[in-house]
Amino acid sequence: MHAAPGVGLAAPQVGVPLRIAVIEDPAPVPEEVRLARGRVPQPFRVLVNPSYEPVGAGRTAFFEGCLSVPGWQAVVARHAQVRLTGADEHGRAVDELFEGWPARIVQHETDHLDGVLYLDRAELRSLSSNTAVAERWARPTPDEAARELGFELPD
């Protein structure tokens, strides 16, 4: 995860058939990006048997990538806020609200444990190489990509 670099990794991604994921995001991003995406630092965490449920109807869409599909990104609409339950690596209960980018991370990693990749939820018209995203769509939000590629973003 650190070498990629990434912000999460699920056990099945490395061939381990367990419902365990790790997350960590130092969030070294410009202020404009931090504000648009709700990206705030997350400490290293181990999540055992995590599951999430949406809190409210709010959804946000941003370009998202995955260590299982290196070199590519696509716009994915996800719940803006989720309640995550499960346990930590010591067996202590986890019951927390996540919002913004941290909510995206826990949804992405928990989805892996259910056999779902971000591409299963993505606006496939937006699928772009990392180079194309950096050169063409590198904005705090995917509004321009949605307009030019002809897809809808959640309100």
C-alpha cells in the first residue's frame, strides 16, 4: 500500500481470503483539493469484518483508482457519509461515522471484501489512464470530465 502509493488495501488483493483491510491517508494535497473532496488525514487502521451503511442520501463523485487495477482511474459516485462497523486488530468493536474522502476509502476497501471493484461502480466513460487524468482531468472535482464526456454527477 505504501509503495504504490495507496490509501488502503484489502486482504483479498494480496491473496489472503480474510475480511481484513487496512487504511491510511496522510492526505498531502493542496488546500483546494482538501476542501472539495473532504480529504483529511487518516491514521493507519486495521479493519476486521468491516461493513458500512449510508448515512443520509448525499453522494459525491470523484476520480478513484485501485492498486488492483494499476495505472487507471474512473469517476465513482459514493455515499458522502457512512457508518462503519466491525472490529480492529485487537477485536475491539469499531462503530464510527466517516465522511468525505475517508468515507470513500472505507467503502472502496470494504467493497473489495465483497468482491466488488471500483470499476463495478464507476462511470466507465470516465475510465482514463493515470497520465490522462493528470494531463486532462486534474481538477479538484470531476465536473469538467462529466460535461465533456457526457455523464451525470450526483447532486
